[in-house]
Amino acid sequence: MKIHTHPVILSILLLCFAAGAFFVGHMALSYATFQATENFCVLLDAGHGGADPGKVSASGIKEKDINLAITLKCKSVLEQNGIKVILTRSEDRSLEDSSSPNKKSSDLKKRKALIKESKINCAVSIHQNSFPDSSSCGAQVFYHPNYSESKRLASLIQAQMHSLTGIENHRKIKANTDYYLLRDNDTPTVIAEVCFLSNPSEAAMITEETIQEKAAFQIAMGIMQFLHVHPTNSPSILSET
């Protein structure tokens, strides 16, 4: 017996099949994208801490506190976008060995060890700058000239931090061979100096929650661009950048 398939029924079946294939394909792509993003891991280092205040502004603002505040906010943005984050510190403390005669050196070695031993895609150490000339201003990212990927990461973060305080930032990335954290790294590593605490105006602004959020978002955006991750969750501060 010959079976005849009605054209309308056949069209419906084909449409359902196509829709199902699209749904499965879309889910597979979304899962693959999520899995790829989940595999990314970034180390964020809030400079100084504990007995080491870092730079201190004329009004008493301590660099260690600003560094930590921005670092925690940056961590939140990255995690909202599926990126795992490792912190060198999540509270006001230093990392040195208490028995070490040179606390500063011990602290830096511990931070460096975390960068070298952790399975990460990149590392960003967050700091604030200072200079005798109180008019100096603007964010600047440092990298080691021997590592092209560190330079690429620095460039992407620097490009994001073009107008943190509402004033156009004309600073460029800067190579540095002296900074201990930047030397002898297999992992792309940079130091992001967010503002000048020696500049009274910038020092006052960086204590504001919205400016800290903006700085954190800009650093996170540079990191995500470096990792080729398209942001899926952006805080409200996005509209202000």
C-alpha cells in the first residue's frame, strides 16, 4: 500500500525538526561559550596592606585601602562574567613571612609566587601613584618589555582608562624592567596605577564609590578584551564610561 504524506503535515514536521536543531545547536554553543569562559582565571593583586600603607595622600588617604576596594569591585565584575578570580589578599593584611627580617621583600616574593604557581591567564596588580609634582594625574599601566602579551594586556587596560575622573587621560603604557612583580613571568602581568594620591583632586575623587566602581569596571573590561570574552553582565557604571 502506497502511503501519501500531506504537504501541510510534511511542512510542519520539517519546521519542527529545524526548530529543534536550532535549539540544540544554540544550547550547545551557549554551553561551549560558558565552558570556555569558566576556564579563564585571573589573579588580582591589591598592592600593599597591613603595616604597609603604600602611598599616603596629604589628607591621609592610604593607598592600601583604595587598592583593595578597587580590586574587590573588579573581582565582582569579572565573576559576573564567568571568569574565575584569585586574590593575593581580600582584607587589610600583608603577605610577608612574620619571621623574615625584610618584610617588604618577603611580601613581594609571596605575591610573585602566587602569580607563578597559580594556573591563571593573566595577573593585574592594582596600585595608586605618587609624584613630587602634585599636578601629575592620570592612570598608567606598566609592563615588562620582554613580554609581548604583557604589553598587549597593558595596552587594552590603558585604552579603557582614558577618562576615569572626567579629564582626558593622555598617559601611555610604560615599559619597566625594575618592578619585581613584572620580571621573569611566564604569565602576562601588569601593574595598573589608577590615580595619583599626590594630586589632591584625584585623591579626593578616588575615595568616591562611583569612581572606584568605574576604575574596577575599566580594568575588568581590559582584561576581558585580552581574554576575548564578550561581557554578558555589566554594572550600571557602564553607562558612565
